[in-house]
Amino acid sequence: MKKLLAVILALCLVAALFAGCGTQTKDKKNDPTQAPEVTAEPSEPTAEPEATPEANTPEPTEEPEPTPVPFNDPYAVEILDWLDADGYNASFDSILINKQKVAEGDVSLWKSENDETVDGTDGTIKTISMRGWTGFNDLKQKEFGYQIDGNPVVWVKRATEATEPGVKAVGGDYAQRFNVTIPVENLFGEGHEITLVARLEDGSVVYLNKEEALFMLYYNGPEAPETAIDGTIVKGEYNAQYSLNKKTAKTWTNSEIGDTAIEYYVSLKEDGLYLAIDATGVAAGDMLQLNFNPGARIDDSTGLFVSFVVGDELKVLQHNHTNKYVTEVNQSGNDITASINAKIVAKEGGYVVEAMIPADFFGVTDVEKADEFNYGRENLYFGMFAVLGANGYTNQSTAPGNDWTCKGLALHEYIAY
């Protein structure tokens, strides 16, 4: 019996060995029947580490230049935000296009449906009117106007209406109803931002809900024509137009301007001031002039005069100050014709002049810090003048007298934009 049991155990052991050989892959590394692999000789000992190199200590930097103090323009108007001026309540009630209502009481819905934009791309829109009311906690509103694209505020005459008791009930004792009409027929190109403003009785100027964009619309006008110095004035070529004629002219020679009419057009662009002058009733030798006060930096001095002497050939003169183009003052005028891109075209009874005055022209070098004028960021103040024969005229509110400084001439009433 014992022998039989031993035989059975031996047979089981043999079967197990054969089974293992059929299902396992031999592992050479752990197989005691294989000679061990010989590894490479160990490498040479690592050399002693070098001393850590010293970091390059940068040379001490120079003292930083102090931040320049912004020039204090005495005529720059700060426009306060609605909340800063303690606004109380407001309502935008109507939009009128060409005097016809397009929204009444549902202005917010109209603005939402039209993406806050009046579409005037077909050129048919002449005016946009914004009607509503605003109230402040402590101050009355004395005057209303509008601002387009951050340019100077235009104040509108007869913009107020009678304020109903119901409006005062929700708008406060100082609530005021208004209807402001904005001419847009000379606005070209897309994306113009039109915002309403008010002047309060303390003299402060305030956006009407600027932060909430309540009294704000965008306007898309027809495609803008390219500004070209070619002696032809095209509608929309310039941003602003001003008149010197018998209704606006003031004189410093006790004379009448008669039927002479001079239209000045200006546009401030990146490379310089583009301007046009359309003059009727002028003769060869007459001077059509602009007087500049860049950023009010030469307020206590005479202005930077430019004269366009008309005739068969155009002559451009610079008076009173030095700059990049003129190094010595000549009161009669330095000839800068070759430095200015300008053209003159004769017409019946007069001339048309177009010119581009480069941006660096306005850096006056003979008045302290006037050459630091920041073109495009500071206001470029100017006034319009003319010397016709022996007589002189301007449309400034202050006619020249004994004081020919920029301050004496109130040479801040017009701003190029």
C-alpha cells in the first residue's frame, strides 16, 4: 500500500513539471540554469564639483525719471458722471428722426431691437432728437447739449420743455424735461457715439446717465469721403465749419466786411490739421488766417498765426513764434509755403484754399514747455481771422484791441477735432 501511494505521488509530480513547461516563458534573468550577465566596469569616480559660480549682479539702475506733471489746460471742461453729480432719477421717453417719432415710451425696447443704433447710411437722416427728463438731488439743470465722439460739447438753445407735476413726483424737485435735437447730416462713417449732457446751476457739466448709457445712441452715417488737398471741398470731407461774414465779423480797423463771406473747414487727423477756406469777395493779396493756441500753452503770448496769401500763386506765412519750420521770428511772416501741402483754386469772386498743416508745426519752441504740446491729446485751440486790403476781421467773441495775447483774444472758443 505504501509503495502504491509513493508511485501515485511520483506520477503527479512528473505531470506537474510537464504542465509548467507548456504554459510559462522562461525568465533568463531569474533562471538559475543561465550564467549571470556581466555588467560593465563601473565608471571613473565623479570629479570634485567646481565651486558654484557667482551670480552676475546687475549694475544699479539709474534713478527713474519723474512722471511728468500733466499740463493744466485752464479751459479744459471736466464732464462729471451722473453718479458723481448726485443724480436722482431719469427717463428717456422719445426718439425722433427728422422730427418724426420712432419710439414713444418704449425707447429701451427700440434701443434693444436696433442695437442702440440709428442707421443713417442712406444719407436721408438730417436730425435725431432725444426727449426725456432728468433730476438731481441738490441742483437745477440750466442748459442741455450733446457730445459726439468725445468732441466739444454743443449747447442747444430752447432745449427745455415744461415739466409736468408727475415728472417732479418721481424725478424730484429739480427734475427738468428736455428735447435735444442733434444735426447729423454732416456725420459720415459708422459708430458715432452721441451722448447728452447738462450744465448744472453750479457750472458743472454732467453726462446724463453716462455709466448706464441711458441717454446715448450710436449713429451710422454714409461712407466718409477721403480728405484730399485738391482745391475742391466735398461734403463730409471736414468735421467742422465756421463762418466769417457780416453776421459774425468783428473788426479791429473800424470797418465793415460787407458782402465778403469766408467759410473755414477743419479736421484734426493723425498726421496734421486738414483745413479748407472758401472765400468769396476777396482779392489777390488778401490774407486768410488762422491763429493757434496749442493746448493753451501760449496763453500769455501772441498766437501762432498762419496766413494764406491768395492770388495766382498761394503763399503761406508763419508769424510770431518759432517751431520746427521757423527758427527766427518775423512779425511780417516767414514764408513756409514749401513746408505745407497746400493748393489754391480761383473761383468767381474769390478763391478756395486747401491745406494740411503737419502735427509737429504746433510745437512752439520760444515759449517755455510749449514744444511739449501733446498733439491729439490736448485741445488745439484756434481762431479765424482775415486781412482784406488794409482792414482786419475775426469771428472771435473778443475783437482785437490793445491785448493781442491768446488770453486777450479769448483764443479758446474753437477747438479743432
